[in-house]
Amino acid sequence: MRLPAPFFRSATWFASFAIWFVVLWFLSSGPLPSPPVPKIPHIDKILHFGYYFGGAGLLSCALFLLRDSPRLGWDAIHLVAIVAVTTTGVIDEWHQSWYEFRSGNDAGDLAADFFGAVTGTLVFRRFHHIFR
């Protein structure tokens, strides 16, 4: 099975990353949801890791598919994606600090963001052949 043509355009993945950022901004602007489930220790770190894992994958794909400039090497893709997504994590933590019902500037959350970004870029590299 072949993916549809838009999946092979960097603009699709940059747009997806932009939507990822906007959703993150709105999620961190509101109160924490309290679902009726058992409390799981450090679930917020797992959620941070997963969300930033996804963001790094989206951005890695966008950078990998750039066609209007020479193809970036893996080191550049990793560096740009990790720095951009981790910087987004710093901005998100700062953003949360402005809301009384949120706890911002959490070093544990930022660490989870960073490790999610690193893992997301590495996993994308493993599966990048899908986009050739």
C-alpha cells in the first residue's frame, strides 16, 4: 500500500507540527482534566514524553522531506528537531506558569519533553524509509 501524495510533502508535516503546537498551547492554557480513573504516579511525565515524541516525529519528517534546499543530514535533522521541540517545551512550561491552576517551570516535565524529542527523532530515523 502506498501513502497518498500529501504525505510526501514537507508542507504537510510542517502544518501538522503547527497544529501540534496550537493544540499544546490550548491544552496548557486550561485546567488539568481530572478523569475518573485511578491515580497513576508520574502520569504527567509519561504524557509529556509522548506528546513531545510525536512533535519531534512530525518535525523530523518535515525536515527530512524538504525539497527546496539540499537534503539535510541526519545530524542536522536531529539537532534542529530536538532544539526546536525542547524550546517549545521551555515555552510551554513558562506559559503554564501564568495560570494559577497550572504548575509551570517543572524541570521533570522539561526533562520528559527533551527525552521525548530525542526518542521521537530517533524513531523517525528508523522508519524514514516509508517516506522515500
